[in-house]
Amino acid sequence: MTDRKNEVIIYTDGACLGNPGPGGYGVVLKYGEKEKELSGCERLTTNNRMELTGVIVGLKTLNRPCSVTLYSDSKYVVDMVEKGWLTRWKANGWMRNKSEPAKNVDLLEELLHQLNRHQVRFVWVKGHADNPYNNRCDALAVAAAESCRAKG
């Protein structure tokens, strides 16, 4: 039986103004009736790094193991986990195939660590559509990226 006290919903998104360029992530955590928003940026990054960072930050924020449903509009992130690519890449020495190394290995290793802490189910949502939480994450990510760009 699942402990409903430890059920969390996380929405994440990443944005990049240029690829590479200034980037940001946005996260909304929902725990019962409580919601928490998080965002941050990097001055020079890629969109995929920001998508991964949003997921990692959301999971790292949880102070005990939880059952998590994580919504992302990044097929890259969702498919990497749900289709088993992440564990296969690690087993193959961080190679996506015989000639192509995986990118962002530092973040992939941290993601695996977080996935071992929590029971996580990833759900893909269409970006810039009618999901208010995904849209909020997008707004947080873009605002964070713009703040990094403004800082120069």
C-alpha cells in the first residue's frame, strides 16, 4: 500500500535563449494542497541541460523518499528514463551507441542518483498547450533565462 503522505507531483521545464546561450529552468512541486515554485539559470548552457536540471532540482528538493509523478514536455528526458535509455547508456560506459557518447553525463549521473532515491513515473505533456502547470514552469524558466542574460 502506498503512503499517500509521500505522493508528490512535479512539473518541470527548461528554456534556453540560444542553444547554447543563457538558460533557465522552472519547477512546480505539488504536495497535497501545497505548491512550491523553483527556478534558476545558467549563463551559458543548452536547452537539454536546463530540462535535466529542472528535473534534478525538483527531485533533490524532496527531503525524504517519495512516490513522484513528474510531468515534462521534454521527450528527450521522458523517453530517456521511461524507455530505459539512461540505464543502457550507463551500462555501456555512457555511450548512446557504438560511436556516439552521451552528453551531459554529469547531470545524467545525478538524475540516476535521484531516481534511486524516489519512485518516479515520468509523463510527457505537450508544451505550450493547455496544461497550466507546464505553462507556469515555462514562464519561470524563460524569466530565469532572461535574468541571466540581463546579468551578462
